[in-house]
Amino acid sequence: LGACADLRTGTNWVPDETIIDPGYAAPEKYIMGTKTWDKQHLVGGLVWAANAPDRFDSFSAGLVLMQMAVKRLRPRGKFREFRRQLEACEYDLDAWRE
């Protein structure tokens, strides 16, 4: 089960809706600003470059890799604690490690 949207054409993408698992969601919660898509047709590549939506899923993938690499992050409670700590460190892994 998942969601798929073509951000270059707008197929299956509704700017003010998102399907995410809050545990793995990037802090931004949206790929691009909810008002961005209205202007996409006017400035095309500039909007894409400014928002870098192709990098959005890297945060979620990074969290999955952390769980794979650090066994103690696998239980749900420990993972939630890690997310809270990471947020408190402004998502800086070096700061979290200290």
C-alpha cells in the first residue's frame, strides 16, 4: 500500500493533502508548499529547484536505515523517543549522538 504522484505533471497530486506515516514523515510534512502548485505552470523548473521534492523521501529512508543499523531503535516506543530527541536536536544527527 502506498501513494504515488507525478510532481512534474501533477498527476495524482493534491497540494493540501498528503498520505504519510507520522513516525517516518519529514519535518516539512509536504513535498512542496500547498500554494506552490498553482504557480508551477508559470515558472516550471524554478519551483522544482526551489523545493527539491525529489529529496523528500530521503528523510524517511534515512529513518528506516537508522532502524536497520541501530537495533535498539526497532521497538516502536524507542523509535518514538528517538524521533523526539532528533527533533530536539533540530534533526542534527551529530548533535543527537552527543
